[in-house]
Amino acid sequence: MDINQIIHNIQNQKKLPNLKYEIREKTTAFTWRLFYTLFDSATPVEENIKGLGKDFQELVKLVCWEPEQPCSELWDSYCKKLPEILEKLSLDAKAITENDPAANSLEEVYLAYPGFYAIAIFRLSHELNKSNLPLVPRLMTECAHRETGVDINPGAHIGVPFFIDHATGVVIGETTVIKSNVKIYQGVTLGALSVDRKLRNIKRHPTIEDNVTIYANATILGGDTIIGANSVIGGNVWLTRSVPENSMVSHTPQINIKKNGKK
């Protein structure tokens, strides 16, 4: 097969006209610029808000594939929501500082806590996800996923405050509902019982009520699964059914310790 035939075969396989990796690159740049504009004290707000508006319009041209959608109007409505999102994130950061003995300052939370960064990008993407423009918010949360190892679908609903401790390996599915003052640790999965395209518009991820703590590597699955308020879910627990409020759920493995040496 000569080079011309190779080129021809490759071109024949490229049948998705809207598949442009420029979208991913521009979304990443937009996400970082938005984050710096909202949080970095040295970044001028007025100048960057205007620049973000232009960046967003460029993105819209790439991802608004349906001509009848009023995509160009989204930025103004989204911009008006930014102060409210910031208020929620301030409460998230404050809750981390007040509850985590390892947190020395609010600045440390904003700069060094991967869980806070993942929550921040989630809240910023979730608001945009409401606008029926799903690709950009999904790519925004993928920025956080790459940086932190936390995978939160922008369609999830998460109350305030919310705290992810240590962060890495957390997965929160699209139809998850998390109420207020919930704390989860690394490796927690809030997922679906099965993957089937027929379940697309059905709630398939769990609901976590107020004041719940979920420890490391717990897995909670299913759209009908509800974790009652004030409950504690221990590490490595596997749950596919609801538990009432004020529950303590634990996994007790059998551990055998062999003593080496002479008796």
C-alpha cells in the first residue's frame, strides 16, 4: 500500500465533521482563565471577563452544531450566575478549613486542595450544563479530572457545603444527588448499577442526604439507593440498597496476623 492509498484510507475514516480537538484545547484554556479570573488576586477581573466572553463565543462557534439554538446568548446569562457560584465555593472552602485539622488557611485550601479545585470546576461547569450545551461543561470537568483524578459529571446535583478529602479516584455520576454538608474521601464511587443506553434519561445514580460522611473506597450504586441523613458509610463498603438516616455502615474484613520467629 503506497502513501497515497494510506492517506485516502485515513481520510475515509474521518467521518465526524464536528470532531475538532481544537474544542478541547480552547475549553481547557477557557477553564483556566475563568478559574484565575475568579480566584487569583493578581488577575484583573474586568479585563478577563471581557476576554472570557470572546473566548466563549469562539467555543460556541465550534460546538453549537444546531443553528436554531441561541448559543450566542448563553454567556450573558452564565456571567450573571458567577457571583452566586462564588458564594457557594466560599462556603465549600470555609467548611474545609473549619473541619479539616490539616488545613492551615483558606489560601491553602484554594491553592493546594485537589478536592476543592474539582468542586470549583464542577460548580462552574454544572451551571453551564443547564444551558443545553453539554460538550463544553463535560470538557471543563475533564480538566479537573486530569489535574486531580476526580471525575464529577457536570449533570450531578451537589449541595453546599461539600468536601472531598484527599480527592484522588472519586467518581460521581451524572444523575447523582448530594445534599448539604456531605464529606467524602478518596476512591469513593457514586455510580450506576449497569451501563445501558436505554437508561439515558433515568436516574441511575444514588442520592446522598444531608450530613453524610463516606469513607475511602466505598462504592454506592443505583438510582433508587438513598443514603439517609447523618449516616456514616465506612471504607470499602459496597452498597446497592438504601440505608435509613443515622445509620453506621461498615465492612469488616477478616485479618490474620502471623507472628514470625520463635514462640
